[in-house]
Amino acid sequence: MPQAPDAKAAAAPATKAMSEPKPLKSTLNLPQTAFPMKANLPANEPLRLKAWEETDLYGQLRRASAGRPRYILHDGPPYANGAIHLGHALNKTLKDFVVKTRTMAGYDAPYVPGWDCHGLPIEIKVDEQLGRKKLEMDPVAVRKACREYAQKYLDLQREQFIRMGVFGRWQKPYSTMDAEYEARIAETFFHFFENGFVYKGLKPVSWCIHDRTALAEAEVEYVQHKSPSVYVRYKLTSDPAVIDPALAGKPVYTIIWTTTPWTLPASLAVAFHPEMEYVAINTPDAVYVVAQALLSSVIVHTHLMSAKKPAEPASDADILAVFKGDKLDGTTFAHPFLDRIVAGTNATYVTADQGTGAVHTAPAHGVDDFATGKRYSLPEVQYVDDAGRQMHTERFGGGVGQPYEGLSVWKANPVIIQLLKEKGALLAASEFEHSYPHCWRCHNPVIVRATEQWFIGMDTPMQAPDGSASTFRDRALAEITRVKWDPAWGQERITNMVATRPDWCISRQRIWGVPIAVFLCRKCGEPLKDAAINKRVVDLFMKESADAWYIRTPEEILPAGTKCGCGHTDFRKEMDILDVWFESGASSHAVLDVDADTKQAAGDKDQRADLYAEGGDQHRGWFMSSLLCGIGMHNRAPYKMVATYGWTLDEQGRALSKSLGNFIDPNLVMDSLGGDIVRLWVASVDFREDVVASMPLLKRLAEEIYRKQRNTFRFLLGALREIDLKTGEERAFDPRPISEGGESVPFEQMQPIDQYILARAAELTKKIRAAYDAMEFHRVYHLLNEFLNSELSAFYLDVLKDRLYTYPVKFKSGNEYQRELYIARRSAQTAIYKITDALARLTAPILTFTADEVWQYIPGKSGSVHLTLFPEPADLALTPIVEHTAEWDGIFALRDRVLARLEELRSKKQIGKSLEAAITVLVDDDAHLQSWEKYERALPELFNVSRVVVSKVNKAQTEIVPELEVKPTVENKCDRCWRHVPDVGQDTRYPSVCHRCVQALDAVDFPPYAATV
Ligand SMILES: [Zn+2]
Ligand SMILES: [Zn+2]
Ligand SMILES: [Zn+2]
């Protein structure tokens, strides 16, 4: 009597136990894996991070990449205040995708993260924290408080970025407040300064009276705002007959329209377009000159009455004369309430869009106004101080005791309107809502105000690299064309911005930053321009940080005997600091030029970084300042390519914000769903557009997409292990080739279906790598899911179960059939092994944690998946099976028909499982017979039926080639594999199983048993 294979069965009562199918079931090779179904990413990812840190994975990557071609993604520094938000997560994950994919494609792709640490937002926060205490503190102490504040958030954000699985030189990032970086900023500034790009001048700049500082272009945002709207008449004081003889001897006025009455005390001119038609219209009390195109609008707004019919509004019938605006050039007017002559001028920026065509001009309060003032040599009148108060009216001929003296510009508005009314100059006053510039830091409306500032002149002459004459602006425009912009509209955007931008105002009246470290002569006010002295300052900053500027006296820094050009020897330090955009723009010098980890190979001529990648709002910000600093330092753009991503919005297209309740904290997502879920979300969106995020969407990603991916990996890994029936031990597939004692089957000896799936995997590899190269991560996401779902889950892994579970795991020498079956099973495992290996590597940049976990469970792998390169298509399929494509198309078409017929039989209750069906494929000639016979073995597997016979019939009998016969089987069922085949019960040792299963049992010396009754 044979012994039952397991002890429990042996202990059971005699004959029954011997014939029970349970021991038979134990000989099936069901998937074995310790790879957990439940990911538990929030708990497991931090453990993996710790292991990466302990083994210095990033250091290993760097060493492994040494000598490969370089790929430099230069990190745009986030601002070090506050925790990270989803925009940061998108930013850093995209960069990490790029760095990881370039690394695995065989590049040396270092990543040096950076932080932007100086600037107003931090200084304001520190101001708030210090309160009144700040007044008693010296600048060095304030800077120290700012430094601590920035460091705190740098550390916090660093921890959060690491948690996301972003690889980089985290222990030594760059930071704009490092002493060396501060020194490099100064060095960059001196380079501009010494080469004549920098000037100090009075200029109207956007000014925040709340923060008392000048604002850069990028620091101004436009918001709807209510302003007063006033029509004011200016009396002509020159001879009206010069304009037109019809006006001789008449009282003539022009009318200006403004929404900033507070600028009227600085009104020095009225501008008219030289080419535009103006009319003189007669009213009961006076003649008014306005643009013809705006006449009816002016009549409506100011209620001008007709001179001819005084009870009716003025009309064309009241026009006394029509003339071009150039007739008004050189005229003079009286200021409406000050004792001042106002010049009639011409300017081409005057439009007929709104207003009157006569533009009130205050050179201190408008860029165009300033230009007109310069052309007409008007005095630079500035009444408004840095807090926005109307001051010193007596100094510029305003007389003493103006009612608005000392008031802020906003409070001065109604007072000035009242004054206009009293003087009889006000024709109309109302309110006007329009888009108005606001400070992006404090969100208060800003004003335009002329102040003394440092500038970089956009039209400074310079040479192009070929030696031809150019200007700074033209060089910038030329360099833009050498850069690849993705998406392409970025090029036009930045081109327009560079073409039209004013000179770069680089000074700020604050403390937390890098000073414009220039010495000014106390006698003549001129700056010292001496390269040797500048070098001393750079060296000093390098040693002591920019704090040195606040601690050291000029005498301590300057060499003894330093003299100004005027002969004077007493200097003061300029205490303005540099615009923070200059600081981050200088990273191309402070980081790319000097940090060994970010330099291109020594042979690379222009040393540009391969990629800058930030939000689409940075064309005005960091992309621009980097471009300008790059040209200033090296006469070239610092980048070869610029990629931009869109805004993160909710499903209704609204920005994510705490007040709307749709805010998503990426840290909470990582703590509840996992870092890989954040990464998977980033991969799922096309970053070039605005991207959508919501908590329900992220949860769906985790519960549907990620779980599906993980389960597929789990099945693949399970198929690579089996239980040794003799020892009861689990053993792993040995990926070495069979010829070397392992279990991998050479491609040409594999089953056709395994060759087919490997060819598909090779194709997938090619497509995914191309998508990675093009930074089309959403395409990778879709390709991957499509492959996992359609090719693997729904097809290959499903049809494979019979072979994997029931075929012999060993063979006895001399038993050819057994060996053949054994090889067929190893063929499937070989395919699965190669696919799992390839998928782990292809997904590693996105599923950074999970792919590494999978890697750990693949037999024969050690170390981290991140230390490997991407697979090549040729690693998977010897030759892509293009030549089989037509045949496989035919097979799949046939499969669809078979599945439909099986469903039909099932619904008629003629069969239960599809294994109860018998199928005959009828072909009509020898050629077809041959090609189908090749797949005869594969067809039952493909159709999930017990048996498929291919046979030849006469042409006349067939309609579709091949014709199909699908019938319920008449054969007995094998107790082990459940197939219905003719050879069940032929072997007396194993009476209830088929011939194929006999091989599986014989191979492991399964004890013989008696037939059941
Ligand atoms: Zn502000
Ligand atoms: Zn001097
Ligand atoms: Zn069987």
C-alpha cells in the first residue's frame, strides 16, 4: 500500500485517504511569494528610506555613474518658508523622474537641490515675530533671526522632499544664504558692475508703501481694485490762435482723465498724440480740446452742454476746429490748483481707448511719464515718500499748507478731489473698477514712484560671441532661440518679455539679502569701481558671509590710501540689497560654474545645464533672471532646455487653497496613502497642462491603479517560486541559462506564446524608454497600465496557469516527454522572470519604493533596482516577433471567436467550465495546416480548453478560414489538471490523472495510489 505524501493524510483511515484528491492538489505549483499583497506604504516607505540612507544609495549611484556622459538638471530653488504644498511635490517629483530616467538610461545625472533663502517674505515673518524688539536690534541680529527662520524651513522641506523618494545630494544642498553662495552673488554683481551694465538712477518703479520697497516685475500681481475716476480741466495759458485761428481770444481748456488724483500734485505736463485728430468744442462757458474719437464719451461723462443750444448736451455742431495733436506741442496750461506751468507735449503712447486723449503726466509716477519728462527736460518732481505720504509740498513750488500734506496717497485722493472742486477744475468724479497692480507679498495695492535705484541696463552695448556689436537685450533674445522650450509657447512668452521689459531694477531697501557691496564717495557720491577692491569683498564674504558688510567699516575693508577719482578718501557703504531674483538667477554661476557635481564634462564647450524645469510662471522670474545672469557672466544662456508645468487645480478647475477646502497637503497624502501614490499621481498627469488633483482622485489611484499594479507584480513574483515536494522547502527559479545549470530557457526554444509576450514586452520597453526620453511621463503611465491589464492580467497570466501549476518541476533523464513538459514550464518562468525584471526597472523612476521592494523578491537580484540601467528591448526578445505578427493576429481573431462560442455553449448549459469543451480547427490547405499545427500545443492554453485538434477539410465545406467546431467534450476529466483528455487513467500508478499529469507526479516520485470506485 502506498504511503500518502503528507502525515495528516497517512494518519487518516485506510483506503479512502489514498484516493482523495487533496494530496494530488498538493502537487500543484501554486504561486508562492512573501511579497505582501497589502503595501502599507506609509509604514514601509520610511524603512526603505532608512536603508537607502544607511547604504548611501545616492553615493553609490554617483560612483556607479562616474565617467558616463553627463546630464545636468539644475534645480530651481524653492523659497524656504513654510511646509511643502502639492505644487512643490509636483515640481520635485518631475525633476526626480528626469534625474532617475536619465540615470537609468546610462547618464551621469547628479541632482543638487537648492533653496532660495533671502528676501522679503522671510524678513516680514521675522519682523512679525520680533515686533517692537526689532527696532532695538542691529541689522546683524535681524539677519541672524532671518537665517534661523530660513534654515528651519529648509530643514523641514528637505525632510519632506526626501520622504517623497527624491534622490539627491540632500546632505549638501546649495542655499542662497551660504557664505560661498553669497560671495558668488557679489561676484556676479561685480561682473555686471565692472563691465558697465550697472547704473544708479532715478526711475519710476513699482513701489509697495506697506513694505517700503521697490518691487520687481515678477513681484507685482494684478487684482481688481476700485479707484476714483476724475475728469479735470487744465486752462490753456498760451495763445489759442496758434492752435487754430478759430480759437483766437476764447477761454480754452483741455480735459484730462485720471484714476490716481494723488499724482496731480506732481503733474508737469499734458501729453497729446501728434497724429491723432483733436477737436475744440464750444460750450456755454468755455472751449474744450479733446480727442475727436473720444468726444462723445467725454460729453457723456462730463455733461458738457452745447454753446448753441445751452439746454442740450454738446454735439458735433459745437465743434469750432479740428486739428492734429502736433498743434498742441509747445502749448502751456495752468496747473489746476498749484501755481505752476504745465507743458503741452506730444507722445505716441497716447491712445483713444479711454479717457480724453489728453494725458496727465507726472514723470515721478509713470514709466511713460518719466520718458516724456526726460524728452522735455521737465524737473523730476517727487512728493511721495517711501511710506506713500505726500511730503515737502513747499519744496517744489506747491506752496505751504496744502490740505493733503502728510497724508498717504490713498487718503490724499478725496482731499485732492475736494480741492479740484473748490478750484472749479473738477468736471466729473466717480468710481472706477479696474485691474490694478498689487504687491504679491502683502497684497496691498502698489504705486509707481521715482526713486534712486540700481539698474542693469537692458540696452547696454556688448559684443556677441562672434565679436559683432550687440546689446544686452539683443544677446538675450538671440540666446532664447538656442534653447529648447517645452511646451513650445514658452519661447514666445519669454521673447516678448525680454523684448519689452524695462531695465532691471536690482536694488531693494531691506536687510535680509546680499548687499550691493559698493563704496560711495562721501564727497562726490560716485561709486568706487575697482576690481581689486571688489575681489577683496568677495573673499571677505566667502570667509565671513555677507554679514561682514554690516559688521565691518569701510576702513576695515578698503586698502589703506584708497582714493576716489575726485581725490576724496572718505567712503560710505551702499546699504541697499540685491533683488532676490538676481540671487537665484546667479545660481548659474554660484552653482553650475563652481560645484563639481553640477559641471558638464570638461570638454563641453558652453557648459550649459541640460534642463531647467519649473512652473510656467517662471518665464518672468527665474528663467529670465537666470538668462540675464548667464549672459552677464558668460555671454550665453545657462540652459539648453526649459520645461514648464501648469498649475495644480481641483476637479472644478479651481486653485487649491485652504479657504476653498480643496487644499491637499502632500505630507498627509504620504502619511495616509504613501509617497508612491503622490509619484503615481504626478506620472498620471500631463504636466505641460494645468493638472487636476483631489483627495478622492488620489484615493482612487491608490485603491484601483496602484493595487492592480501591485497585485500583478505579486502574481509574477509568485510564479518564480515553487515548493520542493520532497523537502517541503520553497525554492526560487534559477535565472541562469539551462546550459549553465540554471533554469532559463533560450529564447529560440521557448513556447510561441512566451516568445510572443516577450516580444510585446520588448515593444513596451522601447515605447516606455522613448516616452521617458521625451519626458512624457503620462504616456509611460498609460503604456504600463495597458500592458499590465490587457497583456498580462487579462491574457498571458491567465492562460499560463495550467502550465505553471500542473507541469512537472523536474524530469528524469531518459524521459523525453517529461523533459519537454519541464522545459515548457521553465519557458513560462523565463518569460515571467524577464518581464518582472524589466518592469521593475522601467517603473523604478515612478514607483520608486515599490519597484525596489519588487526587486528584492526577484530571484537572484541583490542591491537596489535604482543601481541598474533600463532594460534594452533585445534583453527581452531575441528578435522582435514582427514576422509572426500576422499569424498572431490570426490566432487572436480565432481566440475571440472561440471565446464567443464557448460563451454560447455555457449559456445553453451544454458546458460548465470551458475545459469541458472540445475544439477542432478546420483548415483548407496544407499551408494553413502547417502554420496552425505549429500552434497546436499553444492553442488549448490560449483558449483555456482541454484539447484543440487541427485538421484539413475540403475547401467547399468552409466559409471562414479556419472553420471552428466547438462541442462539449466526451472525454474523462483529469483529477489534477481538470482537463478532459483521452489519456486519463492510462497509468495504473496514478489512475485518476492524465498522461501529462502522470509526468508531473512521476518526476517527484509521487507515491502511487489506487483507483477510486
Ligand atoms: Zn507689499
Ligand atoms: Zn568722489
Ligand atoms: Zn492532468
